[in-house]
Amino acid sequence: MEVGIKDNTNPDDGSEVKRTPAITSSWQTYSFPLSTFSRSDTKRVYVPIELVFNGSTARTVYLRDVRYVQ
């Protein structure tokens, strides 16, 4: 699974910057500096969070409390 954000200038081709957290079976807190999503302008975000699942393995992921802190 990958986590990404998109602004209104990112093409819809999957080229936006994404981060890959290490998924475990217990609750975890993950922090990604917004600057690491270098191809997305945080003032023009239109997809505030995306979860991209690669492969054919079925997964269940629970998400809670997404925050943007600059």
C-alpha cells in the first residue's frame, strides 16, 4: 500500500509522489512531511489523501485521524 496526495496540476497517471508505510497488524502512527510529496503544491490539493493498493492480495486497512500540519 502507498499513501499519496495530489494537487490539481498532477496528471491522473499515477506519477504523483507516494510513500510506503510498513503496515502491521496493530495500530500505528505514521508521519510524512508534506515536503516529501514534492510534486504536489499543498495550497492546491484536491485529493487530500489516497491509498494505492498494488498487487492482487486482498487487504483491509483502517484509517483514523488524518491531519495536515505545516
